[in-house]
Amino acid sequence: MRNLDSKSYYINRELSWLAFNERVLAEAIQKGNPLLERLKFISIAASNLDEFFMVRVAGLKDQVKIGSNHPENKTQMTPVQQLVEISKRAHNHVAKLYATAKSCMHALSRQGIKMVHPHRLSREQRDFLARYFYEHIFPILTPITIDSTRPFPKVASRTINFAVLLEATDGEDDVEDLFAVVQMPSMLPRFIALPATSGERTFVMLEDVIKEHIALLFADSTVVEAACFRITRNADITLDEDVEDILKEIQKELKNRRKKGDIVRLEIEENMSHTMQMTLRDWLTIMDEDIYAVDGPIDATCFAELYHLPDCDHLRYAPLAPQIPRDLLGVQDIFQAIAQKDIMLFHPYESFDPVVQFIHQAANDIDVFAIKQTLYRVSGNSPIVSALKRAAENGKQVTVILELKARFDEANNIEWAKRLEESGCHVIYGLVGLKTHSKIALVVRKEGDRLRRYVHLGTGNYNDTTARIYTDISMFTAREDIGDDATAFFNFLTGCREPSSVPSWKQICTAPHGLKDKFLALIQNEINQSTPEKPGRIIAKMNSLTNKDIIKALYQASNAGVQIDLTVRGICCLRPGRPSVSENIRVSSIIGPQLEHSRIFYFQNGGDELLYLSSADWMTRNLENRVEILFPVVQENLKDRLKHILNIHLSDNVNRYILASSGLYRKVRPKGSDMPLASQLYFYEEACRHAANSHATSIPFVPITLET
């Protein structure tokens, strides 16, 4: 057995993330995708890159700042080495992103949708923009001149600003250059539509309109140069959880995040003068390698604005209409249906409405005594939260484990926590030092002379918005053993003082204590049962794979002859296909219109197959630093359905990439006479077929009045 700690057997986490974003960008480059979808992929790639810098790059810079230069990662790269490689890869990535954006915009102009500079407009159009500037932009702008009494302002992260070089005259002979900053209004659209002419749609960028009129902000000076810049700050929140009010502590840290975090990236327009660049660099105290000059509009997430252009359906994928879940076709009472059998939902191909209906019906059912639920990320206008509030107002005992530390959703969750508490819900903010990432809801209902428990478990959040975009799987059950575990789980979260005092579960398994050991035991079991005649089999689907203990166990399984197929959407630190290490491991990644988010785990177990769903990826943070749930699927028809889903994913020859031992990905293409199979499209068409083949109607769904 080789030394499985060798750095050559692993892929660096940060570089694997960049490879994932390169696959996202590749979908924008792919000319077979509809044009507006390509622009959407550009926007997603840009947004992903923002988060990467705010969290991952910022973390590495923090290590360098405190003098840490130890190679504590699997590939033995120091923080400095990682930053050097990231900078090189990220600069190439950004250049490719903007080249792709430029290509897409040229293609859009051929569709009669044009972006123009104010210099190329007619007099009528320029007059329109002048009026627009005076009426909608000018009143918002605030010029800040830098001098001895006014230092460089604290620029907020991810806001677009103008750096303005002025030539001011003080008397006849005294001439000096001044510098000013103007923040661009973030609430205005980036693409300003001009009055339509000759059937074409013409847009002008907001920053170009401001530049055209920026001299009006500096009446006693001459504008020599005006160019856009954007900074990205460290956005990680460092919390002291040993405080009396964690909610107030998070609110305080959120105020600091946008303006007080260290700057980790500076984006500038490519044509910004060297003098201006150096001035910004010195004022912002940033290194040259952290400056990204872009050939296009700063902040490429703006291209998402164009996605919903009217009368452009031919430039988008046909909209996906979630179908009635196959196990709920014809169902009138959701509790009665769950009492008869376990029910699986496959989002977004099948509707999320039954999950909302489950909580809504419980809120209004006189026989329901209690509702308990975890919330990690919810939508901005959540029907789930509204139903929970209604349940409390109706006298139910409602307990909500609401994770305030969900990154970038902290403010949203704080607001929901306040509203839930005002309605009479018991709101718990999770465990100290851990994020509660589990997805579980428990309804306790009186039926005859006993209480019956109904449980919903899932791989994704209770978010009706992302449920239309993310692929997730969830399950309803009324099994007694799962009900016992659900009760113990919520009592553990609300009543325990020591997170290590975990209950003895009957069916589920949880992190941070027990889940990693469970996975390691399942992998070892495949090793023990594997023979040359009947090799073991593991199929796993997840978002990311980083945990070294899991990877080493998979390497050992591969050496024992176990055949392993992994579908890992994003980061994968495992290096497949290495002789005598991972030659029996294959790794795929699916990038498509929907975000692959489900976590499915299959173990052959000598023929007595085991299938699980989980809220957790095989990442160290999930297995060691979060409260997660793994739950078994035991009903035979649902096990068959999960195996079918896994097999279709592994048969995808349209949206699937294969990871080589070199660390590079290649896209799978149909071979010879093979028919194209796009797994996401296949699952949607399959859901439509099941709905069309039934004459049943859906479960009655009563819309909930939502708060604005």
C-alpha cells in the first residue's frame, strides 16, 4: 500500500474551486446554449468569483498576515504559494470571462439588442439621456473630493465607484491636481433602455451616462479623467459566540463587513491611466497582483439584468414548470398519504408546493399540536415562515431552529427570527460553535387516542425560490423510528448543553459526532465484502469532496477492487485514475441550467443495497463543524428511484464533465450513434410524462398571504 498522504494524490481545494468556475464559464462559451442563458452563466461565474475572493482568498491572506506559512492542506502548499497560483489562474479566468461576455454582446446585437456608447447616439437619444440623468441620477450622486481635510472614503465592498482626476485652478498661477470619488447608485438599473427605433432595442450602461455628465458635479474644476473601480473586502464574520445575545452580535458584525473588512481585490477599467491606478493602489494599500483590469463593465453580475428581457423567449431555455410529484398524484390529504407510505419529491422537476402545503395544513389543522423545523436559507418572502407564524398564532407549539450564521443570509435570517418570535414561535439560534445545516421538519398530530409524527427530510433548504433552480430530493415519512429520531433530534438541539452528548439514533445519523464515522464504516463494509468475482460498489453524488479521511478510505476501497463512481458538482480534492491508488474511481461533474445540489449515497452491501440522502457533503466543514443529518431510504420503490437517478446522471453525455488524474476536466460528448442524454432535461420530461399519464388532480394548495 502506498503512502496515501502523498501530496501528489490530492488536488488543491482552492484550485479545484477555480476549475469548477471554469466549467460554469464554459457553459457561457458553449454556443449551443441560448444566448441569454450564456449571459446568465457569465453572471453566475462572476458572482461565484466574488464569494471566492471574499471568503477563500481572504482566509489565505489572513494566514499570511499573521505570519502563518505552514502547508496545512492536503497538497502541502503554503498560503503564499496558493495565493500566487490563484492570482495567475484568476487573472486568466477573468480575461476569458470578459472575452466571452464581449462575444455574447456582439451576438446579442445581431438579435437587434444593442449596447451603445453615448457618443454614438442621435441628438434625440442624447437629449433623452440628459433628461434621465437630471431626473433619476443627479440627485443621488455625491462627489467626495480628497484633500487634507477629507481623507479617502471608506468604500463599501462590491460597490462601483468613479475615481475622478480633477484639475482645479486656485487663482491664476496656482494649479493643482485633485482626486475625487463618486459612488454609482446601486439601486438603478445598469442597462438604461433608450426609446425604441426601427425595431431595435438600444441600451446604454449607467456608468457611461454618469461619465458623460460627471463634470456637472465639479463646477469649479476640470475633469481630466473618470474611471470606474470596485473593491472586494474580506466578508468572513468572526463571532464571539460566548455572548448574551448572539443576534445582536451578528448584527454588529454585519455592519462591519461591508466597510471594515480588508480589501482583497481591486477591479478597474482596462483603460484607466497608470497614474490613476497607482493612486488607487496606494490609497487602498493593495498589491499589484490583486488588481484586475477588465475589458468590459465592472461587476459582470450585471448581465443577469438582461436575462428577463421581454419578447426574448427564443434566447432562453423553455421555462421549467414543476410537475405534481408522482407519489402525490390524486392525493387530497397529505397527512393521509404520508401515513400510507413514504413519499419522495424530486425538485425542481417536481413541485415544492407539497412541502409548503405540509406546513400550511399543519398550521390550520385542529389536530396538530406541535411543529418543529430547521431553517438555514429561506426566501425573502417565505411562505414557509408565514405558515409557521400562522401556526403559532393558531395556538400550536412551534419551535424553529433558525441558523443566524448562514453566510450572506445573516441579515435575512435575523429579520425572520424577529418576526417568528413576535408571532409566538420559540426560536433557537442553533448550537454554539456549529452551524445547523440540517433540513428537517416534524409535525405532531393527534389521531384517535394517540399522537402520530410526520417528518419531512431533505437535501436542500426550505426555500421556495431556490427549489425552482436547485436539484434536491426530499422525503415525507410517518415511520415510528424516524419519528423517534426526529423528536430526539429537536430535543437535542433545544435542550443540550454539550454538543457531544448525542442521542442514540434508530435510523438517522448526525454530524459533527457520528456521521463521518458512519460513512467510513460504510466504505469499510464495501471493502470487507468486495471479491474479484463480485466487487463492491459505491456511487455517491454531492456538491463537494474535500475531507481527507473520506478520500483515503475511498483510495483503500479502490485498491480492494471496489468500483466507485462519484458525481461531484464543485470542489473535488480526490485525484482519480492513479494506478494502485484510485484506478477504480471515476469522478464526474454536471453543470446545467439547474444547480446540482442533491446528496445521494449508494452502497452495494453485498447485494442488500443501502441508500441514503443527506444535507451533508463529504467536506470537513459538513462532517466536523456543522449539525447535519443522514437518513436512509428503505422503501423499495424509492430505493429503485434513487438508483435510477444515479444511473441517469452517470449516463449524461451533454452536461457531464469527467475529471482526469491530471486534475483537468473534459466534457463528455455522445459517441457514434449514441443519442444525446441531458440528465436534467431527462428528469423534467420524465416528471411531465408521469403527470400527463395520470388523470388525477394535485393536492389542494391554499395560497398563503405573504408579507411584503
